[in-house]
Amino acid sequence: MEPVVVAVAQSPLHGFSKEAVAEIRLLAGLGVAGDAHAGERVKHRSRVARDPTQPNLRQVHLLHAELLEELRGRGFDLHPGDVGENLLTRGLDLLGLPTGTRLRLGGMAEIEVTGLRNPCAQLDRFRPGLTAAMLDRAADGSLVRRAGVMGVVLAGGVVRPGDPITVMLPPGARRPLQPV
């Protein structure tokens, strides 16, 4: 299956969930137009409290639809935008991508993957037990964060459900994703 955008979401408020919409506009160097997390500098409240001058490596949140389906089977009734993602994808191993991977969405928009979303307590406030469901353990015992990936917008454009996703891996040695 070719990777595809399943849903897009945004919210002008610093809340947890985002509203699924017909399309979003990505703005180069900023993020999703009209979204509370758009900007050159960090916008996540906990990070702003620590250092508001940090670059915003979390302009766009991407999540794989396969995870929502798995979690639905475990009793979590989740829909596009519920866990704060801007882009819901299908057919793409987001968590397996190396840092610096570029994703072209539709014809023009392009995102660079910066790292993993770290599951936080907000997940449990939304649905009790969801934080633990977004975590796993690898064979070596290390923690696996499954709450999606974060990225920055390199090239702007409109993104809609059904848009294809083209993956461009970074040159050289591959660096595994770390929480950002």
C-alpha cells in the first residue's frame, strides 16, 4: 500500500484534541496555519515554561491510523484529531523513520521528521489508561514510544485526506528517532 494522508486536523486553542477538517495549510518554517502550535519558537506550554526561545521542532504532529485501529480494538474509542495529531497517515511506518526523513504530502508540502512525540499524562486525562497503551517495550527492554512523530514544515502547501505521501530518506548514516 502506498502511504497516504487519512485525515487532517487543527485547533487554534491550546487544548488536547484537534478538529478534523477538510484541509490544512502548512506554512514553511511555522507549521499548520491557524493551529496553536504553529511558530518558529516552541509553542507547547510545558516547553515554553522551560525556555521560550527554543526552536519549534514540534510544528506538526503525525500519527499512523493503524495505531488508532489497534487501540480501538483494545477499547479506546479514538477518532482523527482526538490525540492532538495534525496528520493521520496510513501505510507508513512513521516510528521506523530515521531523523531527518522528509515527507512530501500531495504536490508541494514537505515536512522534515524531527523526532518522537513523548506520550504524556494528558493522554490519561483524555482516556484513562491511554498513556500506557501508547508505550511498549522492545525485545531489549527499552521503551518504545508509539504516540507518533513530530516534524517541521520545509515547504508549504495545502494537505487533504487522500493526498499521497512520498518518503525521502536522509543521506548518510541513519539516526533513530528520539523524543523531541
